[in-house]
Amino acid sequence: MKLTRLLFISISVLFFFSCKEIKKIDPKLNVDEITALPYFNSPDFTPEWKSGTHKIPDFTFLNQNGDTITNKNYEEKIYIADFFFTSCPGICPSLTKNMSTLQNVYLDDADVLLLSHSVMPDYDTVAVLKEYAEKHKVNDIKWNLITGNKDAIYKIARSGYFADEDFTLASDDGDFIHTENFILVDKKGFIRGVYNGTIELEVKRLIRHVEILKKEEL
């Protein structure tokens, strides 16, 4: 009995200290101890702590109002990006719902913006995006839904945001992109976080990380 109790205590202590150590170094865990965010410079999302080497490339698309949106609109802004399409019956309703939550959180915060790319731009015209935006109460000062050249959108999704986790298995650059990722980008254009945009706890973690990023960039 004493041996069993001693073994249980030893395992508990080991587990406690192991968890404490993990919390300090793993930015993907749902914990409050994180005090700094890493940079993600490669498609495998290996965290790097020293500096960023990969920036989101320049882009030019049209938003739900037919306005031209470029990287200049997001210059010196923290922003959250995702990829969706308006007729999606699967993960997109959850992505849009959680983006709406983020819109409400940062509605009066000029330093944080949102950016949703349509992965079916041939269908998601400006008019379709406008209708979708009105349906979901998208604030066009805070949140752009963008469409444009399909090749350009797919290229920036894969080589810019590393958004298509299945691309390494794909044989065709035009293969459909479908990802649940929300990507956190800092004011200099570096990727600083990746989150499952369909999960409420992940969205809460993203919100905490935005606050960490704000303190870093003061």
C-alpha cells in the first residue's frame, strides 16, 4: 500500500513539472502562461523564437464593396486571415461565426483587422460577397471579404499563409483549398500564430495572443 502510494505521488510530481515546462515553451497550448509569440517561417509551422524571415507577399484583390484591397490596407496592423467560400456547407459557417466574434471583440480597436479570402472566386463575385456580408453583418471597416484571380488567391494561400495543409499531397496547383486555420499576422507581416477557427477555445487563445502581440509591438 505504501509502495503504491509512493509511486502515485512520484508520477503526479513528474506530471506536474512536465506540464509546467511544456506550458512555458509550447505556444499552441491553451494556457495563460505564454508571454511571447514565436514566428512561423515555414509550411510545417515550426515555431522560431529569434526573428521572422517569411512575410506575407504583396497582394491585390477586391472586397465585398468592389474596393481594391492590398497589403497596404493592412500595413502596420495586426490582422487575422482565413479562407472560405460563401456556399460552403461544412466548416465555413463556423469560421464565419467565429470571425464575427472577433469582429465584435475588436470593433473599436483600429489596430486589429480581419481578412477572409474566397477560395471559389469564380462563384464568389463582388455581388455575392456583398450579399453574404450583409447577411452576416460584416463591418467593412473592420473586415474584408475578398475575391479576385484564383491563381493569385491560391498562391498566397499556399506560399504566403501556408494555409493548405494538404498541398504537399496535391499534384495540381489548382486543387481545392479547404482549411480551418485562422492565421495571426503581426504589424510587420510575419505569421505569429495558427489556430483552428472552428473551435471556440482556439478563438479565445487567439484573442489572448493578440494581446501579447500588442504588448510586444508597443
